Amino acid sequence: MPDRPFELHDLRRILRESAGIDESADLGGETLDTEFDALGIDSVALMETASRISREHGVQLDDEELTTSTTARRLMEMVNERRR
């Protein structure tokens, strides 16, 4: 598990790998608080994202936590809270 916080670039990479998000998609700035479904990221992609976060960062997110993490900002906050 990395010693640094889980950051936006980590989430972008994982979402691109697990959800097939296009490299040109902006997942920061104004979209940081846009709900995943509005960005075209469905629940299956989020489950794969959670699985990769678990493998790479040692953070287990249960289904309830995943469904309440509806934006990139909230998901990053939750991962970092769990790492503490």
C-alpha cells in the first residue's frame, strides 16, 4: 500500500482501466463533484474500481459505502478515511 494519500490521478487511472473512461475525459475540476452516473460510470464499473482500489491500496469498500460514494471527491475522501 502506498504511503501517500489516494489522489485524483490514482482514481483517474483506475477508472480508465476499469470503466474504460476515455483518456480525454476530465475527471477533475468541475467534474470532481459530478455524480458518476452523469459521467457514464455505472455500478459495474464502480464495483471493478473498488476491487482495484482494494488490491492496490488495501482499502475494502462495502456495497453501502460504494453506493454513497457517488462522486470522485467523495470516493477519494472515503478511501483516505479508511486508510487512516
